[in-house]
Amino acid sequence: MSDTRKKLDAIIYAPLEAEYSGVQKSFPSGEEINGTDFTGYMVHEDFGLKIAVVMGFEFGNAAAQDVWREMLSRYDPKVAICVGIAGGVSKDAQLGDVFYASSIIDLTQRAKIQSNGSGEVQKAYEPVTNQTSQSIRKELDRLRLSVNTKSMYRIWQNNCDLRNRGTLATVDQAELAKLKPSVRGFSKPQALPGAIASTNEVIASKKALDDLKKANRKTSCVDTESAGFMRELKRYPNVEVMVVRGISDLADEGKAELEDSFEEVFRVLAINNAVSFLLSCITSIFPSHGALKKDKARAQADTDKTTLQEMLWENEKKLSDELIVRSPMHKIVEVEIESLPVPRLRFERPVELIADDEPVTEAEIEDVLSVYDRIYVQMPISYPDTALPWHYASLLAKTPIRDRMTVPIIVRWSNFAPPSRTIQKFVEGLGLSKLINRPDYQLVFIFPDYREYSENKTKFLSDCLSEIKNSCCIFFSSDRSASPYNSHLDQILSPEVLTVQTISFAATARYMSDALQMEEGEAEVSAKRLMTAFAGHRLPLHPSYLAPINKDILSRLLNASRRGELVQITVTALLTLMVADDESSVRISVTGREDFLIALAVEIYAFKKQYSYSDLVEYVSELDEKMKFGIQPKEFIDTFVKANIITILDDKVSFPIPIIKSYMLSKGLLKDSYAAKTYFDFDDDSFDLNTFGLYCEFAESIPALEDLVEKIKVSINYFESKIEKYDNPVSEGKYSSKFLSRNLNLSELSKEISDGAEALVEAKSLASEKQALLDIQDEVSQTNTAKETSFANVEKFENEYAAAQYFTVASMLLGNAAERLNGKTKDEIIGLILKLGGLMITDILTIRSSFKFEEAVEDVKNNFIKVNDLEIKETDQDAFHDFVELVIAQWDFDNALHPLLYFTHILCETGGSNILLTPLSDAKTKNSLNEFLRISWAFDMDPVSQKSAPKELSKALGSSPFLRMAFAIFFYHRSYWFHSKPETRQLLADGVNVVLKPLPISLKANAPSSEPNS
């Protein structure tokens, strides 16, 4: 039978995703290929060789053998290559070095666990040695030993040195200096031949390393895939084999310490070194009988290719250097700059151009560029990260667009001008002119400072771009004085207009998981809390803020309601950015600038003084005279305005970034207790919760504490008196819910769901059904009975809204100042807010209970039919009635549930300090509603120590299905969004099932959920 396998020059196997991504950067992608055990692509035909690049869906020797078994059943390669990272074993192995295998030592097949006679257990290996291609090894030896100073090997070393020094400049230099001398000089790696061992487990201890060395003292490094690779290749003796590995750790206890201190830096460095070595010598590793003959044309092509790669690296280095200049935090970043997530972009169009049914969408930058050639990105006026265009550029340099390698090119708008300063000149200046109109490259021109003022210049740009078929453009602008619509740019280039948003939840969680090596659940909860903290200050999460945050800070955030440390890091980072951009003759330090802003914030917000620009100049002049800085007042002020730290609108000075205002004001109020007591007016409708939270966290004592306690007591008296006047108060949370009475039977509910699912399968479109549901919900809110039970009238419920504010403030006070409040004070405040919370919920449920369900059903049915001009058939009347009734029942249930979820969430999120567990355990409650709040608060705070609390609560709840369902729904939400550890989630699920036991419903741990609107 003839061999029908497709002929290839080589197959490159990268076992891990990071290794696969590294190969993609150097070997441009063409046609995609997929199999049962692998995914991959054919290297673009312009590369000059027929090469397939693959990665398995799993890692390890068994997975490697499966991948090659399937690949070799389809393809007939001349050379099989395994490339990736390894742990260094020999003294010659330094971080970043590359080893090409002289042999593979298989330690996977006959390893034994035995005693060494001294009571210690050791692993004894019976190694099987497999030889790699000796002709390839000798060719690489010749290249390495060449005396030519411009040899492939020397060029590779120099390129690595250039790239690695840039990468290592971003790590903590103090931590770098701690590494032992033998592993410090790795910016310029060596490529050496050596024996590579392969095991079934990661080696990360001295004992395991000693056991491995006993198997073969000549071992250079160790991996977990080469043995499986070689086992399958032994069946194909005509295929030359090679293994190339970069050293990412030293396979001992220092591996964990190295990863903790430097995260992914050395892993990425090792991958890049190994892949670039493979790229530089790819045409030399083919056996002589099948190798491509290097004629003059081929030699020149190889030289051009090496030069082009050098220029691409140089361009990326310029992007990285500019980031460090614009965002100094990157000097201490613990991960590669390219791994930092970037903000999403939101599509914007004038209202008159948006169709009623057209959704407003957000997308990642690479997704936008895969569709649009020209985009205009509006930067919010108060956006704090001026380095954003360079962040996007660094990401795009590693991200293929339209199946092409992406090359971002920064173009200053002021440096581009007709007739001679063309876009092509910028490309030539970077040594990348050969990429123009190449189908395998996507050139992305980024204008970080676009200004709309010249029609001729914009036309000139359009003419330049028309000659570059593989180009995209991104225009960044923070100038809101000129609209991007009906402008020269719009008329000539018609870019899609987008606005910078925050970094997405998914991208933030992925960054924390991948770059900071956090468990996925832990990363998701950290991301949620981080984004909640930023949202509370109305500040978008941005890359330069993430750069200096390490795993320890985020881990502390998981179990703390306090945000002070994170806010302080943010503010320091923003001021550091500003100082870096300051070109003044006298540059005031971050601390000096902070002192100025603190004093100014107190003047403006606490003492209500209004400053015009001239007032501020006078203020700074007096400060300079007092401190003798020698600064120019206007120049000094302008540095803050330029950085959006302060703004001057209508000749009025203010702080446009809420987090800056809150931080500076809280610090200032700490120094003036009278100003603090005046500013924190608990009856003010616009009470500043963000500043109060920070103030409580930083303060030694709370001057307004007695006033707050007194106001809570007054509110308690108010509700007690109010509730006494009700004929039928909903005491103990025993709300009569139509929705629960209809749906609590699990078997009936299952049948309803099954029937509904079958109907949905038959439906071609659900738009009309979904719209009907939304319309009915809107209709019921407009009925008279719904309006009678609504709390929307703030003036009518003035006392109720005030009490809710006291409740929130007191909870925040407990959570942020728990360490500084004495035991008696904690006991008193806990008792008061539990009592107040129970009374407020009782009041709301009592008012809600007057909702006339049947009346609402009839009103909605009649109005819905009238408005939509419907004619319901007699046979469909009952079905229509049931549909409306079910929607209104759920609407009623959700509205009644809201106060329970709302007040319990406030306690858990703002009062989540486990210092409160003891006083919470000692708190005495008088009814099941208060007990619901107390136990939910404590159980969420520490499910381990409080695991018996749900059983205690179940006894207190009696037969109340409403409170039991509220408990289940609340912790269903908390488990999904705010707890990360599987064991904790299981405890929450167990607790819910205890409370639901009287009902035929149960909750599974880790069940999917969506975040409730409340």
C-alpha cells in the first residue's frame, strides 16, 4: 500500500499553551489544522518551508505520544521537533540557557519507590536512553563554535541579550540581586548540547533532583514530554528528531520561590530563547540528503529574515521602553508588560443613528480590528492612564489579527506631515519597509495624540494608507471639544468611533490566574472585589494600575472589606505617572504633591471654598513663599491639570477623579476632627460613603460616633411606633408569596420547566415572547396597586431613606474600624443595626403585602390587550391568564425579596471583618428576622467556624418558606461571586441545604448563576 501521508519538511510540537504561543510569534500562521488530540496550523507558505506547528490538549508524556501518533498517521515529516521549557539539572544549566538534545533519557517506564536502608524513601529509576539526530546536533555544534562574529549563533545571542535586558529591567531588581551568582548572568544565553531527562512528574525539590541525578549524572535538564515524543518517533526511523528546551527553573525548592518572586518572567524568557534559537537555525537542522541547498538567493533570504526579526524586536523594545517612561510602575512589574489586560472598547454612534433594536456592544481591541480598518478611540477626560495607546500596542504585537502577524507602529501626529513625512517613511525608519503589502503581516498605525485641525493633512494620510493594503489605523484622542462626527477624519477616512471602558471581568480574572498564578476561583473573586472597589469610586480599571499589584495584595483583598491599601496604591501610581510626565525645572516629589492635594481637597470639599484659576495661583504662590520651593505656580498647577488630577471648568477648581478626591479628603479630615464631624453629616442625602469608608480605615477614633448611634436609636423608635399602627404587620419575615405557593413543589416545577423547554425548542424566535414578558413587567409596575406599594417617592419616605443610610454607614464603620472600636461599642452598634435592619425589612414587607395580586393581574391583562391591540382566542384565555399571573407573581416575589438581599449584602460587604465574629456570636436577637441577618452575616464572613449556624437558623425560621428561599438565593449569589475556595463553596451549599430541608429543593455547590440586579 502506498504512503498517502502529506509530505512536510518539519513538525514542531509545543506541549504547553505558553510554548505554543511563543512559537506562533516566530513562525507565522497559515492554514489551521485540528485533530482528536491536537490543534495547530501550517506555517505560512511565504516562510519557505512546509512546517506544521501543533499543541496537544493535555500535557505530559502520555499526551505527547498521543499527539505524535495522530500527527504521524497524517503527515510524513523530514524532521520532528519538540520545543519548550525545562528545569535545569547540571551546573552548566543557567536560567535562560537553551539545550538541544544529544539524547533523551526516558525515566517514565520503570521507576520504583524503595527504602535507602536509612528509613528514607527514594525513587529509583531504570533509564532508557534514546538518541536524537546526531547529524543535526553536529550541525548545531558547528554553528555554535563558529569564530565568525556575525554567525547565526552570535546574532541569536545578541538579539536575546537585547530582548532579555528589556524584560529583566521590569522586575524587582532587589529580588533579582538575591539570586545566587550562578543564575544571574542570563540576559545573554548559551545554547548547548546535552542529555535531556523526561519524567512523569514535575521535579521541584532537592531530594527528587538527587534521585534523578543518580539515574544519569550527565543529565542537563528535565522535562515531562520528551520521552513520549521519542517513544512514538522510534517507530519512524527515517524521521530526524530534535528536542530544544529553554531553562525556566533549576528543578529544586527554588522553583517555587522563583515563581513567587518573579511569576512568569523566567518562563517566558526561556520560551522566547528556545523558540528564537530554533528559528535562527531552522534551515541548518535538516539532514544533508534532504536539506534545502543554500544558494545565494537562499542565503540572502536568510539574512533578510534575521534582519527583519531584529527590527521587529527593536520595535517591540521601543514600545516597552516608552511604557516604562510613561508608566514608571512597569519598572517593578512582576509580569511581562504584554500580559497586562487592556480595557474594552465601546461602540459609540450619535443617538439619531442608533436603531431602537440595536444593542450597544463592547469588544476587545483585537476583535474590533478584525472587522474595522480605521477606528477612533475617545479617551475619557478623567482617564488616568496616558500610557494606554502603548499598552494596546504591546498587546497587539503579540496578537495575530486576521490570521496575520501584527506589527504596531506608533506615529506621532505632529511628526507626520505632507509632502515628505509619509507613513511609509515611519515604516522605513523602523527597518520594516519589506512588510508593506505582505499578506502575512498586519501593520497597525497608532496615533496616540490625534488632533483635528487640518483637512489637507488628513487627505494626505488617506493617500498614504491607500498604498498600504495591509494597514489598520487607531486614532486616540482625549479632546472632547471636537466631535469625531462630521469632521475631516469622519468625511475622509470614516473611522468607527469607540470609547474606552474598563478592563473586563473575564480579562481581569484571566490575568490574575495566568500572570499572578492564582487559583481560578480565587482569581475570579479577586477580580470581582477589585472591580467593585473601582466601581465604587467611579474609576475604570486600567493596565498601569494592575502593573504593581502583586498576589499578596490581592489575596488580602479576598478576605477584607477594606480598600484603603488598594486605594493608596492607586493614588500613588497616578501621582507617579504625573511626576514622570512633569518637565518643570523644579519637580516636586509624590509626597509633596500629595500634601498639596490633601490641603486643597479639604478647602474645597470640607470648607466649601470655591477656587478660580487665579485663586489657585495665589494659593500656590503663598505655599511656595512659605516652603521656598522655587516653583512657578502656573507651571505647577498645569502639571495637575494635564494629568487630570484637578480640573478647571467654568473657572472652578475640582477633583475630576473620585478616587483621588476621596483619598485626599479622608487624609485631610484625619488632621481636623472638627472638619470631619461637619463634613460627615449623616442626614445629608449626598453623604460621601467612599470618603467615610477610607476615613474609618485610617482613623484612630471616629468623632461622630455618638451622633450616629443616637440617630440609629431614633430610627428604631420611629419604626417601632410605625409598625405598631399596622393592622397586619409582616412579622418574622413571613411574607405570603404567590410565586412560592405556586412553585415550591419540585416535581410540578420540573414538569413546568420540561414542558416549557420543549416549547422553546420548537420556537424559531423567542423575541416576541421575551418582549411580552418585559412588557408585562413594565405594565404591572404602572398599575395603581404597584404604585401604592412603591418606595420611589423619596420625600414621602424621608425617614425610611435616612434610616437605610444610618444602617449602611454603621455597617461600614464596623467593617473598616473594627480593630479600633472597643468591645462594648461593637456590641452596641451590632445590636442596633440588627434591630434596625429587621424593623426596616418588616416595614417594607408590610407595605409590599398590600399589593393586590388579582387586581394587578386583571389590570395588566386588560391594558396589555388594549395597548397591543390583541384578540385572545377563547381557547387561549386560560393560558394567557396563567402566563400573566406567573410573571406578576415573580415580579412580586423579586420586589419583596429585594430588601432582605439588599440589607444582608450591605452587612456582608461593608462589615466583613472577622474581628466581628465574637461580638456577633454574643449578640442577642428577639425574632427570626434579626436572627436571619445575624447568622447570614457571620456565616458569610467565616463559613468554617460558623458551619453549624444554618442549623441554628433553620430552627429559628420555623415554617417560613420566604426567609428560607431568601437565604438560599442570597448564598447562591455569594458563593458564585464572592467566595473562591471549593471547600468554602461546599460549606455554603451545605448550609443552604440545611435551611431548605423542610422544602423539596436543594442547592449544588458551584452551580452557575447570574448576578442579581440588586
